[in-house]
Amino acid sequence: MEIKEKDTLFTQTAGTEKFEFNESVARVFDDMLERSVPMYRECLESTVGWCVKFAKEGSHVYDLGCSTGTFLSGLANRFPAQADIHLIGVDNSAPMLEKARQKLALSPLPCELIEADLQSDFLLTNASVVVMNYTLQFIPLKKRVEVVRRILQGLNPGGLLLMIEKVTSGHPGLDKAYTDFHHQFKKDQGYSQLEIARKREALENVLTPRTVEENLDLLLKAGFITVEMFFKWNNFAGFIALK
């Protein structure tokens, strides 16, 4: 049984450095996600369900920004061991991928892990499903449409892109309320006010959320015809797009 190390990262740093997916973050990332992202487990299970429904025999299923491989591990256990489906995790963080390799060592369905930057010329092929949860928000705004266009090109006809993002509101008052609710969630999970403030400072200009409408427009601009929101919790939203 895997033991998650508790995230105390921002009790130990003044928060003046930018947030990076380095070895220190990778070590506590599983705990960080569960205690920082509302309905994380529910969204993970929902994403697995969408993949099982849309994955096709003889195709690839990609997890872009796979981090420590938690999603891939859950997905692999939902397919029959003899399924002709190739699971591929992509991340630009070597420490995250090392954690993923350890987690997936006994996976019933083989998972290929690739170290690559989604902003480069990384190409997807023969994809029936592409998952990109909490990932696009870390890509510079001017590069997001091109990244999504390359995903579209790699999807087979009828293929599905599924992504969950932190979002913002076009209304300052609502945006503050969303932030307050999110911070209260973190407090309820045991984070101190100091930890929350330090992490927020570290993520400034590293994680850039957009509104729900901007995310939907981006998917349409990239070339998807059918786009919908399938999940919403205050300042988090999930989107599906069909080719």
C-alpha cells in the first residue's frame, strides 16, 4: 500500500520562489492534490469513466501532465488485462515521472511514460481519448490554442478531449467569493493561513486561470465542433470536446 507523504512544503519556504514541479513537490504531490483541489477524487473517478466509455481497441489514451501517475493507475485497473489499449502518460517533470514509474510498476495494463514539453513539437497519434487535467492552466496563454490544436490533430474521428481547469470569474465579487470558498476548503484540509498565502504567492504568474467562457471559446477556436462543460465547483470546471 502506497503511503503519501504529507504536504508541509509551504511551512518550510517563504514562498518567494516560483512554484515548480521539482523533486520536493513531487514527493508530496499526491497529498497536495487531495488537500488543495476540491472534489479531486470524484473528478478522477469521473474522468476514468469517460475514458472507459470512449477508449477504442487498438488506440492510444493519453494523460497529458500525468504527474505521479495516479490517474493512469486508476484507469489501468478499469480495463481488462488483455485490452488492446495503449496508455501513455506525458509530463515535463522528471521527478514526477519517477514517482509515476514506481506507482505503475505493477500496473495490470502497461503504461508508457514520456518526458516531453507540451509546448514543443510533441505529437499525439491514434488517440481515442486525451485527458489534460489541471495542466493547460500552467501553459502560457499565447501557446494554449496551438497545444490544443495539436491534440485535435492527434485525435481519431469521434475522439474525446477531457480537461479540468481552475477557472476565474469575469465578475470581481464572484471571483473573491470563489477564492474564499477555495481557501476555506484548504483550511478544512489542515492547511494554515500562512501556507495558503505562501502557495498563492508561489503560483502567481505560473498558474493562470481563465473563465469558463474563455476555455470553451479556446476549444472552439482550436477546431473542436462539440464542446461542453460537464463539471463545476466554484472556481474549478471540467470540459469535454469531441472531434
